[in-house]
Amino acid sequence: MRRSLLSIALLAGTLVTGPAAVTAGPAAAGAAGLAAAGAAGLAAAGAAGLVRVDQVGYASGEAKRAYLMTAAPADGARFAVVDQRGRTVHSGQIGASTGGWSATYGAVHPIDLSPVRTPGTYRLRVSGVLRAERESRGYGHGPQRRTSDERRSAADIVSPAFRVDSPERLFSPLLADTVNFFQVQRDGADVIPGELDRKPSHLTDRRATVYEPPVFSGDGGDVPAAPLRPRAGAGPVDVEGGWFDAGDFVKFTHASAYALAQLLYVQRETGGPPTLRGETAFGLRWLDKMWDGRTLYVQVGIGTGSEEFGFLGDHDVWRLPEADDALDTGPGDEYQFIKYRPVFPAGEPGAKVSPNLAGRVSAAFALAAQLAAERGDKAAARRWLAEGASLYGQAQTTDVGELVTAFPHAYYPEDSWQDDMELGATQLALAARALGDPRGGRWVREAAGWARAYLDTQPWDTLNLYDTSALAHADLVPLLRGDALAGELVADLRRQLDSGVSAAAAHPFGHAVDVTQFDAATRSFGFAATAHLYRGLTGSHEYDAFGTRQRNFALGANAWGTSLMIGAGTTYPQCPQHQVANLAGLPRGAVVNGPNGAENFEYIGIPDGANACPADGVNRFAAYDRPDARYLDDVRAWPSSEPAIDFTATAALAFALSS
């Protein structure tokens, strides 16, 4: 289970609002209206049938699949792809169902659109579903009189519009949008006002007090169990800047390093949009502050407050971030840690550092060194390499114990670290090679050792915040120069993809991710990215169609008919659990969690000070839920609608590799 934006306070529905909190804005009174017409139209279609497509579109040369959802099997119904002038460009007959989605939608039929290759905007029309359903129910072919409901259901079923175009035209704008979300997430003085009129925030982070790692208890492991204690002799530190992690205003080294490493990878491989270099530079400036050569600081702010110990946490107050600097507060006041945010270190100065953090943060620094060397700035490249090497050398790789990710650990319960060390050593080796540094060979050997150690661990995972092995393998294999391990790492990428293929074979939408668990969207994009990494290493197109279907799912080809990225497609999240979004407007490019286990929605409540969204309280996606899985586009619904930088960075990687 990953982080809850509002944690225990939200689950109890007892959030408070600070005296300087902003409680009004352009938000959400009509926010859901932009998608209402599309969603309402789907609901009106009822059980007769619905068509789901990738609402962004399909690359001209890739496999293209849409889906028809019906109450009962509709084999034999007809479909046609029509262009903007109403001309049919492809048609055919609906084939067999791949299985049922729910009690309401008992059949899902894949529809192959691959022959449509000409760039343009299209819709998919399906006709004859009623007749197919009647025959499947044993009505036969006679002149039976149809009911009025049946006559209404006999109308064509029409998909949202979708494009067919080159990968660059389809996905480059989406990549630029993901960078826009990181700009929205900026903290500190160097914000970009943008469409949401962001303002400088948390300038008090320039002189932040260092505290001992907090202690937590409780069933969820996230209840403060003791007062916060300043660290003796640790003097104030400058941790101003950085990205908010998600819909709240806490900043985490763990997630930021993961996100930054992927953005730097995109920059190295593709250049990316013009805004990307400035954004990675912004992220690096903050990450550089979090490692001072002896201490790695891992968190700014505390999410969960404590009534027992008399302080509020970030998740207990709903406001715009600039409101915090205006607070009149100090020691002993419950708002103290809202304005004067605590900084928590990974351990004692000079002590060994949790290896997951040492690996991924050093990888980000080493990627920065590679980019600096590429543009001819050898001085900056050497500085970043030294920064990464010093932290990598501090990794605690024996008697590791519980990994440090966040406080509390329950927000990010990672248990894998050999992959991060492989990633760190690999990127250091590449940076050393770019600079002619003789340590490169040693780092290759160490990366190989960590890769072998990763292969010996179980259970394995796939690309997401908790497993970086796909990125590590993709860069390490070319450095191994025929070593047998190279083949094993390629085989491990196959293993990761095959695990998804196996899961997708039993899913009516060909989806590889369990939608009753967290992180559906980012894991979908992770599979899409891994398919491209595998093709880049091997030249094989074996997993291309599988990877495309995972992207399709995240962009609308799912049971709920919604894209999971704000601004992408025709139906997308309108009510994210994101404080700036709720009070100022939607952050284009943000990727939300997506569908989740139904039990995770049992105790959600609206935060005090938040604008109700949707304003009418109607859940427009309820008809497509299952008893075990829900998707809820609602400001209350952190399990579905909270966006995060790690989600969005993985999407950025998938879009970049697709372009």
C-alpha cells in the first residue's frame, strides 16, 4: 500500500483548516462538467454496449485494439471505423468475447483496428448488438415484438474520437504535459506561475530545523508515537525548493530521486521538450541540498499530525502552499510544523545510508554528470560524478534491516534495494566512461554484482517506484560486452514482461495490472516503457503489442472509459485529490493512481476547506465498478484520484520511448 494523501485524519473525516488557509478558488463547482457529457452519455447507453478506445490515439504502425462491453456476448455484430467526414475506412464483424467484466457487462469483445494507418481522427461505430444479444438469449430469428427499451438499445454504439498519427505527434505533447505537472509541483522561490497562478511557497525551508527520525505506531504504522525531537548540534539546513510529492506538500528524497532519474534518462535518450532541461536542473538543485557529503536528508515536512502531542501535520490542513508562510505560529503551537517544517535525516552524520536511497540518488547525480559531459561542461560533470560517488560509497549493504523511504515507512513500504544499487553503479560507470575516469571498470563490476544479487532475490517486481531494475538492466547490458550475465539480464526483462503477458491473458481488456491493488496507472506505463527498453536491447518486437495495450488501458481503453492522465483524451480526471488543483485549477499532465480495491474507499471523507468535487456529488463511473474494484473521480478519493510525481515520471518515460 502506498501513501495516503490525507492519512488517518482524512479517513476519520476530521481535517482542520488553518487560519491562513485558502478556502475559495476557481475550483470545482463545475469542474466535473467538462467530462460530464461524455460520462453521462456512456451511462445512458446502459448495458446495451459501450466502446472503449485509447482516447489519445494509436500510432500508425502499431497494433490497435478497442473494446466493446456488452451485457451478453455480441458475436456477429458489425463495426465500422469512420473518419471526420463520415466515411468508413475499416469495417468488420465482432468476434468472440475475451470474458466478462462485471455482472452488468458480461462480455468484453476486442476489436482490431490495426488496418487503420492513415493519419486522421476517427470514431468506432458498432451496430447490431441488440440482435446479437437477443440471439444469444435464445430469441431466435422470428418477428418477435421488441420492447421500447430494446428499440432504444438498437441504436449504434459510438466511441469517443481518437487519432491515428505518428508516434511523435501523438506522444510528444503528452511528454510536454508531464513536465508541466512537475512545474506545478515546484516548491520554494523558483515557482512557475503557469495556468494555476502558483506563488512562492515554504520559504522557511531555507533555514529548516533538523529533527531525529520520528517514531510511529498503530495498526497502519503511521500514528506518531512520541513528540518530535530536534537533533542536537545539527544547525538549520537549506532545503528550499524541490517538488511536492503528490497532492500534499511534503517532499521526499525517495520519490524525487526516482522521478528525477527517469526525467534525466528521458533527457539523455531523446532530449525531450524544451522545458525538460530546466525542470531537471530544478530537481537536481534540491536533491543536491539533500546530500551534504555526510548526511542524507530524506524528508521535508511531516504528513501525519498528533492530537496527543499537540501538532498538526501537512495532511491535516487543506490550503494553497503559500498560505503556510503567512502563518503566525511558533514553538508549542499546533501549526508550528506547517510553517516551520521539520527535516528528517536518513541516519547519523557519516553513517551508512539505506542502500535503496544511496543507489537511486547516486544514479540521478550520475545521469546529471553524463548530460553535463555531453554538452561539454566537464567541470559540472566531475562535480556531479563526485556527488554520486560519495553517496554510493556510503551505502549500507550488510545488515540492511528496514529500508528508509519516508517517515512513516508505511507511506512507501519498499523492500527491494539491489536494483537501486545496480542502477547507481551502472550510471556512475557511464559517467566515468564519458569523463575518462578510471573508476568506470570497477563500477561496471559492482553493477554486475548487484544485478546478480537482484536476480537471486524474490519476489521480483516490474518497473515502478519500488523496482528500478528495468532501467538498470537496459543500461548495464551494453557495458557487459558479451558476459553471460548480459543474457541473464535480458532474460530478466523478458521475465518482467512475461509476468505481465500472463496476467493480461486472463484479463478481458488485455491488462497486466491488478486493479484491486494500488498503482494501476504507473505500473501500466511501466510495462509500456519496459517493452520499449527490451526492443531497444534486442531488436525484437515481440512485446510491442503488449506494451501498447498497457498504455491504451491508462489512456481510456478500460472498463471506466477514462484516461488516467489529466488533460489526455476526452474523459479524464476532473476532481483529483490535489490541494492546488482543488483550489486553483487542474494540473495538466498529472497521472493519478487509477482504479483500486473497493475496500480502500470505505472511509473516505471530504477535507475541511476543500471544494466539493464533483459539485453535484454524482459518481459518474459507478456503473462500471465491480464489487472488488472501483474508480472514483472525486476529491475525497485519494485511492483513485491522487496524482504523484512518480506516477507521472513513469508515464513520461513511456511517452518518450514511444515517440
